[in-house]
Amino acid sequence: MEDSKLVNTTVVTAGDQAYSWGVLLLAASMRRNGMPHPVLVGAMGWSEEMKRVVSSLGKITFIDLPPSRRCVACQKPAMLASEAVETDWSCWVDSDGLFVGDCSEWLEGTDADEMRIKRADPVPPDFTPENLLTWQRDVERFLGRALPESRYATRVQSGVILVHRKWRPFLNRWKTQIENVLPAGVGILMKPGTAYFQTDESVLSSLLCFDPDAPRVSET
């Protein structure tokens, strides 16, 4: 592993005990491919033995997450905005993700005003005028402001998110909006066709589309 590489990004992920194996494989794939980035793990109900195993890969920090009725995916904004992230950039990667090569160059941001995230293509079936109206209404209701038209013609997919620390206030708004619009016992998905079918991802999309102070989404 080449620790001499310039690293200004922390890889952030989270999972309950069932996903600890995913986190292990994610971190192992980074180290196998020479990626020296620090890794911050939100661990919900992990055994000390599993923490020890994952920590053996080096530069791994844990935050113990309290039990929650919402799925662990709803912890994304809090993890990305955590003060435990000491780098300028944080990159969320789902805990069932793997790196198949050295992706270091893609994890180093170049434009602090831009959130690097994948847009859904083709446009998913839940991106309907009715659901957009719900998003706009909820953004206006809880933020006190909303754009009259959606910025984007599709929603985003939040398996990988690269964001600069300057957007911590926005990440905190995402966290608050999750608490405002998602039921306490929500799982990874809600009823198909509803405005927040993709739960945390749908809430993020609603803010990127209608929050006047949201970061710009990358073109690629």
C-alpha cells in the first residue's frame, strides 16, 4: 500500500452486524488495490471481534451507532458530516460495495461547489410530476423555501457520494429532512410509486432538486 499518495478524502460507510462482512470486504478491496484512504465506519451492534478484524486492515475508525428503527442507510448524512472526518472530502460508499482497482483519482475532489454523485439514467418510474410536487411541498414546508421548478430531470443514486466539508450544513439539512418525512420504522425501501420509495436517496434527491442552497450535482 502506497501511503505516500496525496490523500484528502475519507471513505465513509455504515452497517449493522449483518453488513459487517460487507464493510470488511469493502476495506479489504481498498487495501488490496493500494488505496490508503482512511475509512470511517458507522457500526450498529457490531461485535468487538468483528471490529478488531476490520481494524487490522489499517486506518479504520469506528463510530458506534445507537439502535434505530430507521434503516442504517438513513445514517448517511450524519456519517458524511461527522467531525470524525478530518479530511476536506468525504466519500460515502455503500457497505456492500467493492473496489476492483485503484480508484484513488476518482476519490479526490477538484470542485468544492460540486457534489459528485450518479444521476439515474434512464429516468426512474418514481420521478413523476406528482412525486416532484410532494418533494417541492415538503422542502418548502420544512426548509421554509423551495425552487419553483426542479433543477434536474431525474433523481440521483446515492451508493457513492463525494462531497466537500463546506456542505456539512446541507448534509445536516438532509438528516433533518429524513427525520421529517420518513416514518420512524422505515426500511431500505418504501411502497413502490411513493415519493420517498428510495427513502434516504429520495430525500437527498428532493433537496438537490428544490433546495435553493444545495450543492451543484456533477455532470458526469
